[in-house]
Amino acid sequence: MNKIKQVHFFAQNYPQLQGLRMLPPALLLLLLTIWANQQHGPATDLSLPLLLSAGCLLVYIGIDQYYNRRYGKVKRIITRPEWLITAAGAVLALAAFILDTTDTFMISLLGLVFAGAFAATGFWYWRPARLLFALNIAIAILIGVLSLLPLVGIQDWWQILGLKHSLLAFTFLYGVFGLLAGVIAHMYFIRSLPAAEAK
Amino acid sequence: MSEVFSQIANLDKLLHEPARLSLMTALAACKSADFLALQRLTGLTSGNLSVHLSKLEEAGLVAVEKSFKEKRPNTQVSITAEGRQVIENHWQQLENLRRDSQNWRPD
């Protein structure tokens, strides 16, 4: 029965389990954060971010080809609640980003949205896979706690990372944890697929 | 107890074979999957997978679409509406069987 449940889980989440797909967007976010952190005033030359975006797109295409040729392709059933939650998350992230740039709140709203994104991913997709579930929840708690640190008087902790603003700290962390979660999901994927029958 | 035996006897033999049950479970969980993905998901060899898919296709439980993608043969498999109904009924039967066997008490 467990084998059947595993087949169901894998078929349902096949593209998400192919964790290397997360690497190019996470890496792009990380590189753009580092680039933005080095800017003094409004950026005038956007050639480097454009070049990085193009590079990450190419890497993504390569990863997509690798998975399709080596593991095949599964078209997922995307439910209406999943679309709605994703769209709501994007709107919330944009609103949090705008509010965080105004420095109105002590806490980081973008950090809380990112924490929510990791928690939602954990609960929505990974509950049957303990390792991935635990990883997502641990990342969510860590980012959530860091977002709320100013409330207990710990301010500007991001300067330890050499970053200028809380916004950059959370995009940096989202990139780092995205890379980590992607690599672990990929390892879980390749190790958990059933072994091929003996011919 | 005889009711349990009749429940077991009523199980769909085509579906109850482990490889076909795995295939139908995988296909019920997604829109469609290609041949390679089904091989990876079930661990079946290509020969066995072809045989099981043919049986399921003959029974009208799955739809198989063969084409060429980037000059390579590509086989897409999806569950039919009838197939979805049949696998859901099968799971329900298995669940009932499990529940009945747990609830059974000696007279």
C-alpha cells in the first residue's frame, strides 16, 4: 500500500520534485540581490541584470531538457485553489515589497510573506514526504523569526551579511534557501523513485 | 466471512494486478504522463510497461497517443473518464474490504 501511495505522491508532484528547476530562479534572485547591494543610488546600467536573467533562463532550459530526457514528463492537475493561493501570494509579496521600501513597519513584511510561501509549500505539497516537509517548515520558521527580530530590539542584523537593507536580506535568504531546498528535493527525487525491474 | 470472500472475488482482476494498479494510480494523479515517466514511476521495464498499457488501453481505461517530438518517438498516456471511475471504485472496494476485515468479530 505504501508503494502505491508513493506512486500517487510522485505522479501528483513530479515536476515539483525535480528540485534542480528551482536553482535558476533562486540563483538569479541571489545574484540580483548581490548586484543591487553594490549599487549607490538608482541604477542606470541594467545590462548586468539582463545578462544574468538571460543566463539563468538558459540554465533553466538545460535543466528542463535534462529532466525530460532522463525522467520523462508528467502533466500535473492544477486545481483552482492552487492557482488562487499562488496568485494571492504574488500579490501579497508585491504589496509587502512596496510597504517594506517605505520603512513604515519595524518588521519585514516581505520576510513574513516568504516564510508563508515556504510554509504553504510544505503543507500543500510535501506533507507525505517528511524530509521535504520538515525542511520547508524549518526554513519558514527561521525566516519568520528573522522578520520579527526588530520587535525584540535586534535591528539591522542583515549588516552582518554585508547587506544594506532588510529587503535585500530577505531576497538573499530566499535565494539561498531556494537553492538548498532545490538540491535536497532533487536528491530526494532521484533516491526515492522505484528501482527499475531486472530485465 | 463469506461476504469478505465475495468482496475479494468481485475485485476487478484487470486492475488488481500490482503493475497495472500502480500505473492506474499514477495516471489518476496527473493529467497525462509520457512513457519514460511511467517507467520511472513504476520501475517497470519498457516491455512490461508496453504490455500492461496495451491491456489497459484495450479495456478503455487509458488513452495512448503516439507521436514524434524533436525527431524522437513520444508516447503520452492519460486516464479516460471511465478509467478514473473504475480506479476510484476499486480504491473504494479495497477501503471497504479493509474496514470490514478490521470490524469483523467472531460470533
